[in-house]
Amino acid sequence: MVFFFCCSTLNGQVSFDNNAVSDEATSTVDITFTNFTVPTGNNRILIVWAGAGAGSNPPVVDGVTYNSQSFTQAVSVDDLGNGTGHRKASIWYLVLGSGSAITSNIVVDFASIVSTKFAGAGSFTNVDQNTPIGNTNSTFGTGTNSSISISTSANDGVVDVLAKRTQVVITPGVNQTLIFSQNASSNIVGGASFEVASGASTDMSWSWSGSAETAHAAAELNQVAAAPIELKYFRAHPNTQSVTLDWATATEVNNDYFTIERSVNGTDFEPVGEVKGAGTSYEELTYTFKDTHLPTGQTQLYYRLRQTDYDGTSTVKQVVTVELERNNGFNITSVFAEQNQVSVTFTTATENEVEISLYDLNGRLLLSEKHFANEGVNRVEMNTEGLVSGAYLVQISDGRQAVTKQFFKE
């Protein structure tokens, strides 16, 4: 008989598919689950739990197969004849990758017909396909309960199997999902459960009425390593003398900061700005960066977004290409700086009011003036008394476009 219920999942955590079977046997070597379907999903794993009991030494599981593939044993336990008879239990696994549903027979091959035995199977998603099994643990003993503590990471999964003498109801711990409880005979009952880990240690326990001997084993299912960010888009919006970049993330995990990198040839990139990340977030977040220090003489630029974790690991996420707009005769032709004033010469295609602003290299506004500009060449002098020696930026804007040029004050 199979018992299971749906449990809610968070982004990236190991998840039970609510898909399981179980059975028992006394007169056959194998236990076969015909046409078992592993549903469509990502990073799937198929788990088989098995156990046996007898007055003498019960058989071990020789192997498990599904869809012409062999399982690997994660953990096993033998109570070594503790108390009355023997009990053995084991957990087996098979990684199945991501994809569409698979239907095939599961064959659990025991070493012999003798004794009573049980087996069950269930599928899970979001399990690391390279290292699916983490820590394992096992125990055996006599009493009215059994408990195993296993080291885990939050959002990993833990599965366990219990083989117990005498046919009474067994109850898993309060946070555990009951996968199955199978009465193999009057001599043994088997059960399996699952729990999503919430911290550095997870306890898997069972209880029942009356004292009995048990064999109990558990294994950690490693979650797929979460991507540091899930990027929804990265876009560039060119203006005459600047490029505005914006991007959005659907999720972030341990995200320290973003670096905006620029290239004139699409191969050699250099950093032009940095934006702080949100750490860990499961909500959509948007970011903006404006590049106002564009290289001269370029009609095309390339930008890429680099993301860096708290541990210093960085990943390039996306590259975008920008075609720069022409300035239509609006340009700064020269900037001449004296001790207490700067002379700015610029051209415009039409008469218009312009705003002339001075910035430091960190983008902080230091001075701003409005002037009327004639068509053609214009010259404006601005008082820079109070500014220390160093590099500055002058920007002229007519409300529709802006041009920027760097100068140095002695």
C-alpha cells in the first residue's frame, strides 16, 4: 500500500514527484514494478528502497534496473541478527537527467527467494546529476522508535528506509512525507519517507507501538546548485553622447554585484561601472546604469554584464551591441581651462537654449548654467574658482541631446 501527499516547493529545492509504488514478496526472487512512469521534469532521480527479514540471514539486493539502466547503491544496513532474526535495508538511485516522461519496468533483484522482502520506488526532481547523493547514515537497534541524524544543506532532500520486525503501524516524523508503508509479512514491515532539509542537520525518525528490532538507513539528495542569478533581459539604449543600460533578474542567490564592461571591437572588454546586487531574492528586480564617458570616433560599441558572487566567483551573463546616434552638428569643439575659469567652444545646428554643466569623474554635479546658443559656433566662459586641480567633465545639453568632453584644470 502506498501513502503520499503533495508538499510545496521553493525555487531550487529537491522535490518529490508524488509518484511512488511499493510491494512485497515471499515466493519470488525479484520484485517488479511494471510500467512505472517517471514524469517530465528537470534534473530527475529515481529512488528504490528495499528491505528483507528472516529468522536466519535474509538476502541482500543484488541489483536494481530501470529502462535497461542499472542503479547504484547509496547506503545499506544489516542489523547483524540483533534480537529475533535479521533485518536488512538499502537505498538505491538512478539519475535520469531532464526531459520528457519515461515508462519502463523497475526490477529489484534479491539474492534468493527465502525470507520476506519489500521494495518501493519514487521519483524526485531538482537533484544534482553529477553528485546526486551527499551524506548517508544508518543504524539498527531495538525499541519503540528509531532516529537518524544526517548532515545536510538547506533545500537538499533526505530519504530513508526502515525495516522492522512485527506487523504494526509505523509512523514517520512530523516533518517527513510518508512515501509508503508496506507489510511484507507478520515478521517484517517496511517504510520509506522524504523530507526537505531546512538546515545543517536533519533528523529522520519513525515510531510504533511495542518494542521491536529495526534496520534504518538514510541518504541526502543534493539539490542542483542554484544559478547565482536568473537574468530576464539586458538591454542598451543609445543617445548621442551616452548609453543607458538596463536589466532585470527573476531570482538572485548570493549576488554581490554587477560589472558593466565595454568593448569597441567585441573582443577586448574593460569595466566601465559597477552596480550593487541584492544578495538573495526571489522577486523580479530591475537595474540601470548610464555610460556617459563614451570613446570618441566610434559608431558601434559592445557591452556585457558580469555578475560576481560573495565568494568572488564571476560569470559573464550577456553581450549586447549598440549603434551610436549621430549628433547632427551638436558638438563640443574645444575646452580651455585657466586657473579660475574654463572656456567652452561648441557648435549647434539651430538656435536654442542649452544647459552647460560641470561634473567630477564620479558623476557629481559641481556647476550648471543656462545659455542661449546661436546657430553655428558658440563660446561660453564659466567661473571655476574653488575647484581643485584635476580632471573634470563638461556636458552641454539642449533638452534633446547631450555632448560631453573631459578637461583638466591646472
